[in-house]
Amino acid sequence: MLVDYHMHLRGPDDDGGTRRYSVDRAEEYVAEARAAGIDEIGFSDHVCYFRQTREIWEIPWLAERCSDNLDEYVDAVVEAKRRGLPVKLGLEVDYFPGTERELAALLDPYPWDYLLGSVHFVDGFPVDQQPGLTDKLPPAEAWRRYFVWLRNAARSGLFDSLSHPDLVKIFGVRATDEETHYLHVETADAIEAAGVCVEVSAAGLHKPVGELYPDRALLELCRERGAPITLASDAHRPEHVGRDVERAAKLAREVGYETVTVFDRRERRQEPLG
Ligand SMILES: [Zn+2]
Ligand SMILES: [Zn+2]
């Protein structure tokens, strides 16, 4: 089975400002998924785009983007499920220490199939925008702090899978091999202890780094510890659904994974990775 559990239903900002959280739009994603050989997709729009979360964010960049209605998004995906489309209701949730309780209370009433945990900001600096964390700090320190936050996201218990787990490499800035090794081991240990899944994402192939997330070495350590995986394209438009997910699955198979995780209402099970 091949799944793609990370994509954004929200129309791009250049789309005349219209948000298209609709079943029709979901159907466009499903059609692309079928063409790409993907059996099931999961939507995971950004939590920070929903006005219901505005009070939570201290970072202006996030607070300024809270314009959409979370109910509209959830209703569209729930209706798509009701019509029998092979879709799941997820959300990509920014992790900030101190927001755990508020976030959990806000998200609790909705029928999520899974929640992705993402670290896009560390100590106020963006990870995947420039200038950002790796411009502000030397590589080793940027990497160290990023992984501290990721481990705390794992431990928070809020999330079912960790998105693009080594996003800090996005611009090709790296800590040394030795520093990276210890960060990988500590992170894999935290993932194992938390019982959370790790996402294998093709998104990095289309960023300056030009690689899958995570590094093979980190994925190997996760495999050794029995951490399950989810698969992801991180598509922001229908034509990118499933893009290079087969390459992500290939890496997973190469390090020994034989199954992929499928979620229903936050219960997970393993299906043969195919
Ligand atoms: Zn992300
Ligand atoms: Zn995303």
C-alpha cells in the first residue's frame, strides 16, 4: 500500500485570495493520487492558517496568517470521507513549547485521523525561510537547537507523526558528521520513547538541499528502534500529490521498513509497504 499523508488543501495565495476548502477540491487531489498510484491520501493543512488558533501564536508571521475557518476545512474533508473518497483528516501543527495544553483543548473536538507535528520556528527564528535559523546561528548550534525542539515535539504527546524531521537541512547548511550523529541518536531515542511515527518526506527533493527528509542515517536509527513511518509529498496543489513518494518508500525499504502506517481517528495500524 502507498499513502501520502501530508498535503495542503488550501489554495495558494496567488489563487485570487480564495480559500478552497471544498469537496470538489479534495476530489482533484484524489484524482491526482489515483494517477500517481497512491491508495490513500491525508490532508494536513497548516494549523496557523485558521483563525480559531490566533490567540496561540506569539510569532507575528503566524498570527498574521490566521484568516481561514477551521470548521470549513474539517467539513470539506469529512464530507469527502462520507462520499467514500480515500482521504483522511489530518492537520500540520506547529510545535511551540508552552502551547501544548491550549492546542490540545482547541483541537480536541474535531475528528482527526492524525496530527502531524512540525518545527518551523526555533527560538523565534524560521527554519524554512531566509534569513532564518541557519543564518542567525553557526550550523552546529542551529542543528542542536532544532533537534531539541523536535525532541520536545515528540515528547509532547500531541502528535502522531513528526513532519520533515530534519527540516533544518533545507538550505544545505549542515553540522559536522560527528555532531549530526549524536543529534540523530538522541532524536531517534526520543522518537522511540514517545512512540511517535516519523515522516519520510519527498518535499526536500524540491528544496535547495535536494534530498529526502530525513537523512538515511536518522531513518536507520528509527528503524532499529521500531519507530513506524508515514509517507509524504507535502503537496500544496493537486498536481504534486504523490510526487516522489515512491522514492521516499524506496529509502524506507532500503533501511528495512516493510510497512507503512495508516490512521483512523488517531488509531494506527501497519499495512505492507508497496
Ligand atoms: Zn511543514
Ligand atoms: Zn506541509
